Amino acid sequence: MKTFRLQLRFLLPLALVLVAAAYLSLPLVDQLTQRWFSRDLDIRGRLIANALADPLTQALAEGASPRVQALLERTVRDERLLALGLCAPDGRLLQASSAFPSELGCRAAAPAGSELSALHRTDGGPVHLRTQPLVIGGSHSADLVLVHDFSFVEHRSQDTRRYLLYLIVAMGASMALITMIVAQLSWRGWVAGARALLRGEGLVRPLAAPAPELAPLAAELRSRLRRLEDEYRRARGPEGPWDAPRLRQLLGTELSGQEVIVVSNREPYIHEHGAGGLEVKRPASGLVTAVEPVMRACAGTWVAHGSGSGDRDAVDSGDRVRVPPESGDYTLRRIWLTEEEERGYYYGFANEGLWPLCHVAHVRPVFRQSDWDSYRAVNQRFADAVAAEARSEDPIVLVQDYHFALLPAMLRERLPAATIITFWHIPWPNPEFFGICPWAPELLRGMLGSTILGFHTRHHCRNFMETVDRQLEARIEPEHDTIFHEGKETLIENYPISIDWPSEQAAAAWPPVPVCRDRVREHFGLGPDALIAVGVDRFDYTKGILERLYAVERMLEKHPELRGRFSLVQIAAPTRSALDEYRAFQRRISDLAERINARFGGPGHAPVHLVAEHHDHAALLELYRAADACVVTSLHDGMNLVSKEFVATRDDEQGVLVLSRFAGAAREMTEALIVNPYHVEETADALHRAITMPPQEQRERMASLRSTVHEFNVFRWAGRMLGDAARVRLRERIAQRVEGMSHG
């Protein structure tokens, strides 16, 4: 049926063209017919006039009027000759046959003495006039006017029109029949070729019904499309300021009316039972910091694990709650996990297996069958929840992080038309190291259910593609950053994550830097000339806290003049304390801090202030603005947003960032002091340089860093991903439309 409708779309314009052709050609045919018959009557009239010239001349010379009349009446017996008339040179009608139209007279004929033909319409119908001069005695004596009946020409024109219409209809029917036959014979082959072209197939393996004539076109078209896409992505550099309104504009134009769903393990808001009743907290999380502004902009749905003590009391009957509490910009859908499920899925496979596997941080990953079963089951539960929350067949689903490696493929089964964007917030290891995982192929197949798979850096993208090349049968096109697996194309792209740059109104409300320094010094009992370095991390072995403390110890050994003046305020938010590795790591940090304080501290002074508790945004803001240096010494990090948060708070353009080369942020923030955290001496020297750097150099470095973070903010991160999603959705809709036509 669809194929027939498509053929009608061709045949109807064809019919209109044929009708237009007929409409335009009929007047031309009439004109040609008139010219042909006028010329024929001219020839006939000239012959008649020549035949009558001598007898009429003689009769007129003799003055024999009855003889002239008889000659005229006898001549008009011809079936087409209607009448004859004789006109004097002065325009008087001398004599005429009985049928000569009275309304014509000699004035309607040609000027005296000229030979001319003309068409006129009389009461009896159209007539053709032919004027022939008569010469008597060497002088012009009269004009013979021949009047032919021209009505037969109209009858002939009508016949010609009818035959022409019959011819056009016959030609149109023949063309339509040929078109339908050709379409039925070749349509499916062309559709298969076009669909394969749009999906990146057909040029590598034979189609079921190959169309050889399509191959050159397909190759050229696909090559040009790829080249244009590659040039666009390579040329994508600074795009002007990105903010929430611009992101909303993107959602309202390229993704107008599209549904957006975010899936993550950590929820953006936690409800806890407190002394004052139900309290709402916003957890300190880089993921939440990055993704929540996106949800505020697009008013979507966030699906996450409900872990707060008051979470169940805050939701409705569908386990939903509107957040943030003050504005209710989007919906939070909570998923409940049992202690056993959380132990196997989160603490087990995700954090004892995938986390150390991907961070390559000298902690042996642990893989248990029971943990894998829990991980797979929880991923399936989240997939079911997303499918239940989806209000359309083709939502945009943003899958966040390593907790949901299997989720994209599961969603693809439930929502085949969905655009699935998976962002991997942690590093991706080299193929050899990832091969340690017993379920490596299953994880890769799950991730390749994504439409777009994002990492922080190009290095992580290359590692992933090389891993797929080792583990799966897939076609990889590094030049186009795509992987074709089981008939599905996945774009592999780097999207460096960032933060929500503070607005001018928010920055104006911050306490001044001197006030922040006074408060921090007072809180930690530091002197008025104290030099403060700050570290803000989760209590995790990948963050390089141990190496940071070794660097502090070495710096104080090399620079004894700093003893009593320098202090490191290390915020270490507790995390995953149920795991033995984390508890042992926390004990090592505490022991090392105590040793350094005992060695270099004194009455009323400690060089290391270890604060193992969560801090809210206001407290961290105060620490960042008070610090002379911020130390980020991650052993392996996808991005690390602490470095960007520190830079964003320093509107005084002072302070120095010491940044590990193994953090993804080091590729953007080149004006920081980049260090190898494993090299204690190098890190100690960089820390000393940071706290003693001249103000002018600090200003130059910080101004450049602030410009980078401001430009490459979280809205640009989200805008790039959603912009790529919009282009992919357009391409897939074309493919689906072509596929639908093929079933007609």
C-alpha cells in the first residue's frame, strides 16, 4: 500500500504536467490549423481570381453588368466559396453575388489595389477574405473580393483537439504503466540499498537483493556525508558562551518536544530523617554537579537509586518526587534495592570489579559470579523502569557511568527507537587490562547498545575501540569514530565534562576572599600568615591522597622555613566504607597524617588537617577562596571537577592549581602546575612553587584557567552530546522512513 502511495506521488505530478502540456498546446494547434487552411484558401483564391480575371475584365470593359453578375453567381457554386464581389478603386461595391455578406462591404477588404487576405467574423460565421486587383487597359479598374466560408476550419480544429487529447492520455497511461512496472520490479532493491547506505551497511557485505546500479552512488554519497560530519566535528571549537538558556534553545529547536531521561546510580537529592523532620540534601558528586543543570534546563525525568533514610516518605505512589524542592523543575523516579542487591551490584561488581579495573590504581579487581548476577539483574530493573517512565517510543536516554554497562542493550530491546547516550565518567583502560574481566564481551555488547558512547578524552575513546577490536566481531572505523556491531552503529566521541559556571548574581553574594581566609584560619587554628593548601576528594585510593601527603612531608623536609606556616586542609568525604580496601586505605591515610603532624607539627599547629566528613557547597566555597593552592593528585581520573570548581571560585585571580597529569582535566587546564603524583620530589617542588608564586604570575595563570573553564562549561558538554544526538536521530528517522516505504 505504501509503495502504491509512493507511486501515486509520482503519477499525480506526471498527470498535472500532461494536463498543463495539453492546455498550453491546444491554442498553438488552433493557430497552426488556421495558418494551414488560410494558406490553402489563399492559394485557391489566387487560382479562382486568375481564372476570372480575363472574363471579368472583358465584361467590365464592355459594360455588361448582367454578364458580370452571371459570372459571379456561377463561380460561387464551389462548396467553400461563399461569395464574390467587385469593388471600385474608391471603395464602392460595384457588384456582388447574392450571398455576399452585407456587413462586410469593400472596407473590410484590403486597401484598393493591394493583394491581401484576412479573417473576419460575420453573422453567418467566420469567413476568409481574399482581394485580387483587376487591371483593365493597363490601369487598376476594380478589385475582386473572394469570400470563403471558414467555419469548416473550426470543425477541423475541434477534431484536432480531440485527437491530441486522446494522444496525450494514451501517452500518459503508457508512461504511468511503465513507471509502475519498473517501480514494482526495482523498488525493493533500491530501498534495501538506500537503507543499508543510511545505516552504514551494504557496502561491506552483500544485500539480500543487491542493486548493482546503486553501489557507486551509495559509496559516493556515504563518503561525502561522512566527510561533512567529520569536518563539522573537527571544526567544532569555541562556540561562544553556553548557558542554560542556550541549552533550552537547543532542546526547543533541534530536539523540540523530545523526552529526556537520565539514569544514574546516585540520586541528585536525598531525603533524610533529621531532628527537624524530613531534610533534603544535595550530595557532593561530580556527576550530580554536571548533569543536574541539564535536567533543570530540559524538565525531564531522572531515574536513580533511592538511598536516603527518608526517600520512601517523600515519593508518591509511583515512587516519584519533583525536585529541586524549591522549584520542582524535573521528576526524580527512585528505584529501591535490597541490601543484598546493593552489596552485589554496587559494592561488589561495580566498585570491587569495574572501578579498580578501569582506574589501574594498583588495587586488584575482584570478580564474583554472584556480584555479576546482581549487576545484571539491577541493570534490567533500571531498564524496565526507564521503559515505564517513557512517554514516547523514542525518548533520549542519558545513561551515566560504569554502574550501567549492560543497560543500553537492554533499553534497545525495550525501546528500539530510543536515542541512547551513555557517558562513561571514569577512565577506560587498555585492552590487555580490561581483558581481566571474565564478562568483558558481555559488557562491551551492552555498551554498544548505545547510539552515542561518550568518554572524557580521546585517549579513552581509542582504548575502548581497541578493546572492542580485541573482544568482539565488529567493524571499527577510527576515521569516523564509529563501531558497527550486530547491525547497529555507535558513535564513539569525547565530551570533556565540566561544571556550571557561577552567574554574576551568585558570585556577587560570595564572601570576600580576606573574610574566607580569616574564617578558615580561625576554624583550623592557623596563624595570620599561614599558607593554606586545600584538597577535596572522596576517601578513595584513586585520588592520590596518600601520594599528596608524601609530597607535603618531602616539601617540609626540603624547606624547614615553612614549618609552622604551611598547612594542608584535606577534605576526604567517606565513601564505600563497607569495603575492606577502603577501610584499610582510610586507616593508612589517618596513620600517615598523624605521623607528619607528629614530625613537623607543634603546639597549636598541625601541617595536615584531615577532615573525614561531607562538606556542603558553602563550606567548600569558603575553603577554595581561602586557599593559596588547590592540590589534585589523582592517580587516574576521568576528569576531576574539583580542579574546575576551585578555578571558578577564584574571581580574585589568585591561587594556584597543582594538577595530576593523569586527570582528564590536565588536557584542558594546561596553565596549572602539572605533576606526576607518583614522583614525590616533583610534586613536592610543585607544591612549594605554588604557595610561593608571585601574585602577577598567579593572576596570569588563573585568568587563563578561568577563561577555559567558563567557555567549556557543563552546558557545552551537554549541548555537544544533545546536538550529536539530534543529528543521529534525524539520520535514523530517514532510515526508518525508507524502511517503512519498503514494506508498502
